[in-house]
Amino acid sequence: MDFIHQLMASIHLQWQQILSLLFSDNIVEFSTASLTSFVLIAAAEIGDKSQLVCMTLASRHRALPIILGAIAAFALLNTLAVIFGAAIAKWLPEYLVAASVAILFALFGAHALRVNEEEDTDEVIKEKSGHGIFFTTFFLIAVAEFGDKTQLAVAGLSSTTLPAAVWLGSTVALAMTSILGVLAGRTLMKKIPLSTLHRLSGIIFITLSIVAAHKAYTAYIPFAGQFSAPGGPSKDAVNTSM
């Protein structure tokens, strides 16, 4: 019960942050963070297994319950990712967080650039029965995406920028890719090579990795300076005490 109360309190806090930022001078920063999250997550998720889930289910069922189930699942997953990312940002020094994000995004980028069309087309998603198509979609996507690169990317972004903006941008992006998967179906995937989309995703991840690495470096300089400050412990003082 404590976890549920903390989760609800965090959701309420993020919502209040969204409202306060929308009506403050930080709207530019909020919009930039939201747009960055939207572009990155949309590029990474198009053609991924969650969109294939929506395509598969849409070939057998009505579109609306599938769309609502997918959006609900992604909203929950992004909330958990944002909470995790924001918590890490408070517990660890800024340079460690930024360095971890840089490494994580570099690995994602390298993986996305190596994925080829044959690997994408071999991915098969099976439909799972349930008590309704809404809950079937919700369960399938929640299980398929939990701990996936998309959720880790959301956690990484929220540890370096505004968590509420990351949640909004990533959730809208995932809702859009789900709707595209339902409405466009496999015809869209035939017109746009998945390898091209994955390469675009890889380039974005690598770019953000470089930005995070620069942020880690600039954050480490003042941290390292604390140990070389005049008031800090010197070698002679340490040797004398010994």
C-alpha cells in the first residue's frame, strides 16, 4: 500500500509540475525537453514489437480498445521510468548520472545502427487471450516493454532533464506509434524500410550520448576541484598525521 501511495503522490507531483511549467517562463525548456523525448522515442519505437502487437491485434479486433489499452500501458510504464530516473538523479552525483546515460544511449545507438531488415521481419508477435481486448493489449505491451530500451531511455532522459516533460513527450510519441500501428497496419511498414527508421533512431541516440557525455564532463570539473581546493587536505597534512 505504501508503494501505491508513493506512486500516486509522484503522479500528482508530475502533473502539478506540468501545469506550473506550462504557465511559467520555463515553457521553452519544457517544450524542448518534450520535443526531444517525442522525437527520440518515436524514432526508436516505430517498427518495434509494441507496434507489431497493435498491428496484429488490429487485424482481428476493433481499433479503439487496442489504442486505449496501448496508451494506458505506456502511460504506466513511462510513469515508473520517470520516477526511477528522477530518483537516480537525486541519489547520485550529476556527473555519474550523465556518464551512465551517455554510455546507455551509446549502446542503444550502436545496437539500432546494427539492426537489419531481416532481423526486424523475423520478429513474430502472438496474440494472447484475455477478458477483453483492452486488457489483452494492456498486458501484452506492459510485459513486452517492461525493462525494454524505450523505458530505459525514458528513465535516462528524466534523470538529466525535466521529468514531467519527458513523460509527456514520450507518452505522446508512444501513443502516436500505437495509433499508426493500428490504423496504417503493415502497409506503412512496407513503404518505409525499418532499417532506415532504426538508423535514424541510432543517430539520435548517439547524438544524445555525446550531449550527455559533455554534460558529465562539465559536471565533473567542479566536483574534482573540491579535492584540489586550498582548504582541502594536503599530502603533507596527511603524512604529518600519520
